[in-house]
Amino acid sequence: MTARRESGSALRVPAARVALSTASTYPESTASAFEMAARLGYDGVEIMVWTDPVSQDPQALRRLVDYHGIPILAIHAPCLLLTQRVWGTDPWAKLVRARSVAETLGAGTVVVHPPFRWQRDYAREFITGIERMAGETDVRFAVENMFPLRARGREVSAYAPDWSPVDDDYAHVTLDLSHTSVSRSDAMAMAGELGERLVHVHMADGMGSAKDEHLVPGRGTQPCAELLEQLATGGFDGTIVVEINTRRAESRAQREADLAEALAFTRLHFAAPALASAANTTTATGTGTGSGSGSTPGVRS
């Protein structure tokens, strides 16, 4: 970790890297996402595998990595409705291919959604299958929290075994704050329950509506700043990925401004008061600090 001074207070910044999801630049291309991530100062990218042929081609992705000098930190498997036929229709084959691409390109994580309810065979074997695949590689399969569908005062889950990964036996989990907004979940409580299983964060925001908004962090009601500070305090060493919606941006300049704001917000809040000693101390701001507890998400011993 590194330490720095801001407003007279010593801060420590954990080693976790901040990446840009290529979904954040849609409808621009995967190649454009690399260009913007490199220019704006992101530490890497997460590849959303979708209908853009470049996102599906490890050789094309390798050329982008080499040209822009920015690594791929995660692969998001094609789990969306619009990507049901990308890399074929067999969901397990998609995960095998995502793992292969991650291994080839040096990405440490594959992000995967829980199955849709109509994928009955896949859903029935999902938890044990993910565990089995995780045991065959150093790549982490991080199952993402989703959300129920709400209409006319009713909630229906489109996912099985559940839209929430908290109570299922996944070794690694992705926490998406736009999804906690839609599900009206307590993101801080969810992070606390996940503990060290939380290895990947999709940083976004939402206003609590039934729509998956993926706002710039700080523009909604989610505890984005609080979560980042809690993760920093726990020494989180996973990956934080900015995954926002810029589809309505009227120009490239506006899109880049939103991406830059999201990165600045994330870096600003992903810091914790530095410990002056192993014992509890008081920082220059008068804030008490201690060694923390085992339940803090992202703590690494």
C-alpha cells in the first residue's frame, strides 16, 4: 500500500486496481473503450463479451492491450439476453471459453451472472459446476448479484438459484451497486455478509427504481463512497470496475467527462486513514483507527 497526504491527514490506498468496463462506452466499440481507458488513466479494462466481434476475439484483444499498454483485468462472460448466442448457446461452453480467454490474456477474473430460470439444467448444476471450474484454474469466477423484476407491486426473480449470491456457496462474488439499487438491497450489509468472498466490484449508482440505471457514482442513492472507504479500510485487493451507462451522451467529450468523473470519484473515496501504529491511534483529523475486524469485506491477512 502507499500513503499520501490530503488536508493534513495521512491516507493509505490499497493495491486494488480501478478498471473500465467496455460496457461503459457503449454504443462505441471495444477498441474505443481501450483508447479512453488509457487516456483517462484507468488501470485496466474489463471486457464485456457481446456482439462486437473484437470483444469475442482474444487475438484482437491482445493487439489492443499491446497498442494501448493497458491490461485486461477481467472478462465478463456473455450472460445477457442480447448475448445469448454469442460463443454459442451452451452456457457451460461459454464459461469454458471465457476462462480460456482470461488465461490467455492474463485476466484474473471471469464475471458471470446466475442462470435464467428457463435454463433449468444449467441452473440445477450451477453452484457445483462453478465450484468445479474454479478448482481447475487460477482464474476466479465471480458470480454477480442481480435483482428481481418488479411490476404492479409484485417481485419475480428471473434468476436461479437466486438473484442474490449472498446465501449460496460461491467462493468469489461480484458486487454491483446499480443492481443493489434495483433490488433495494443494503449494499453495505451485503458487502459485510460476503466478507472475503467479495473480490470484484462494479462501481455505479442508482436511484432505487426498477430500472438498472448504472449512473455515475455519486449521482444516485447508493452508498458508493461509504463502500469504497470500507473496502479501503479492509485492504481490499480485488478489482474495482467502473460500469456506468453513457448511452445518452451527446458527444465523445460528454462520454469521456462522465468516465473521468466516475474514475475521480472512485479514486477519491478508495482511501482509508493510515495506521500510525499497530495499536489504536488518533489521526490528525481526530478520527480513531484500529486494526479492524474479521468481518470487514476485503480484509486480507
